[in-house]
Amino acid sequence: MPVATIVWEGGRPGHVRMIDQTLLPTQYVVLDVRTVEHMFDGIRRLAVRGAPAIGVAAGFGLLLGVQHLDERDPDDVLGRVRETAAYLAKARPTAVNLFWALERMLARATRDHAARRAIVDGLFEEARAIFDEDCAICRKIGEVGAALVRDGATLLTHCNAGGLATADFGTALAPIYAATAQGKRVAVFADETRPLLQGSRLTAWELMQSGIDVTLITDNMAARVMYEGKIDAVFVGADRIARNGDTANKIGTYGVAVLAREHGIPFYVCAPLSTFDEKIENGSQIPIEERDPEEVTHGLGRRTAPEGVKVYNPAFDVTPARLISGIVTEVGLIERPTRERVEAALRRGGRLP
Ligand code: MRU
């Protein structure tokens, strides 16, 4: 595990310690997050980001909001849990892990309330379980994905789906860490990932911390390195996967998938089952976050566009399932995903009856 991205510190009461990812790679600052408002702000401004880490942050954030409540009025506690979950759900719209974690916490509170058990104690267990399970799932994704990585392979990744995006060592980067631990030689090309540069600021930083051979390219160089025959496979993460396998991930991922298809390069998505949204039939139904135009007009710390220019800044795009060679999950590889194959995996993982 290269970095402790987000952890719960102390018992009850306790607080969250998490890396402020907006400051990497030039400053390594760990935030002490003690209120739900502070956590909301951290998620919104991407201090903590990446779908699984956002899920963990949501569980811990809910705890921050309710851990001091007096349990003598269980109806009041349940009401406050619902309000706090509704508040956190507004932090960001695309990564479904946020809603998945909040629904899981709410379901636990509702069960404990009905059984007259202490609600906040149960929420502590649930948030801890979300964290622990994410660690175990990253390891499993690493194991399944490493089988797709041959000795001497060079892989391309987009955005950051590594340790900084999860409780453990990532999703898309997990097969790279696992294959390296198995003694395979693996090199990585990291797309810098405009506009917020998660690839250069986070992926390049984290891979270098782990001694992995990483080469940084700007997004518009991906076609060239593929054309030059430098890339054996693409590994990316996901923010939300529809029932038919269509996958939302960081803006630019769709373009990389199109390029990979053109060059006959396998394109793998790595994601836990918590990133699947079984309520959504296909990718057109995935809400896409639009962010502040300043992220585009002030890309490199100073104005890089004319004052008053119109800007469109979607933070994610959707890669159609037909461009995906496989989805690596904790219950195995979903090869050439289709609705039937996604549903079978969700059933294996207990997400569908
Ligand atoms: O806007 P971000 O940085 O939260 O976007 C993150 C991504 O798109 C990741 O690839 C995705 O969440 C998977 S993280 C394991």
C-alpha cells in the first residue's frame, strides 16, 4: 500500500485523516476532518476523490455528522442520519459509490432502529466494514487483473484509479502493483488527464513512490504511443457502470477506448461491484458532473484562455460496453461485457437475487 489515503483516527468519537489530493505532488498535506461539512467540502473540491475512496469518505462523513448524538431518542437519531445522508449525497453526482455507501449506512441505521439496537454503534461497524471490504476488494481486483498482464508489458492508464482513489492499492493500478509483486516487469504510460491532471499529479506520483516505471504523456499523445506499438493494454477505473456494461470514467476515457480499438489494443475497466448501478440500463442514464469553467480557463495555475470565452467542462464520459475487452471485478473478469454477463457477475457478488 503506497499511501494512507483516508483513515478513521481514534474510536468513538474519532475523526478522519485524509490526504489533500488537490495539493499533490508538490505538497503532501494530511487533513484532519472533524465535521460532516468539512467532509462534504473535501469530496466536492476533490481533496478526496476516486469512486471507491468517495464511498469510504461518505461512510466516514456520515459518522462525523452523527457520532455525538444522544441515543436516548432513536427516532431523532434516525431522522438525523437521513438528513446527513441526503446532505452528503449532493457532494458529487457521478460516482455511484457515494450513493451506494450512503444507502448501505441508511439501511443499517433503519435495521438497527427497528431492532431497537444502538444506531450510531451500528454505523461505526458499517463504515469500518466499507473501508475493510474496499481493501480486500482492491487485492482481489489486483489478483484477477494481474493474470492479464504479461511479463514485460507496457500499459496505459487514464486519470488516477490507484491507492489514492481507494482505501488500499487501487482498481486500475491494482493489477500493476500485483503483477509487479509477482516479479513481472511492468511499465506504465500515464495520461496527464486534463483539466485537473489526476494522471500527472497523482498517478505518476503514486507509481513513482512504489518504484514502478512510469512515463507521463499529455492526453493528445495517447494515439501516437499506440501507433508506435508501445502499448500492450489499457487499464482504467470507473465511476459508474450501467447494467449493460457501459462505463462512466474520467473525461477522455472514451477517446482512449476508441483509440485502443483502432489499434487492436485490449481495453480493460477495473472496478468493484459497488461501482455498478443495477438501476441504470445503459450509459445514457448516467448523470455526468459538470464542473467550474475555471478548471479549463485557468488550467496551469494562471489564465490560459481569453476572458469571457464560453466553456463546457464535463468531468466524465461514457465508454460503450462494445469497446471494453473486459471488466475486472472482485468476483472475476467480465469478458466483453453484455447485460447478461454483468447481471451474472452481480448475482455472483450478491448484488442481484
Ligand atoms: O474526478 P475524479 O478524480 O474523482 O475522477 C476519478 C476517476 O475517474 C477514476 O478513474 C474513478 O473514480 C475510478 S477510481 C478507482
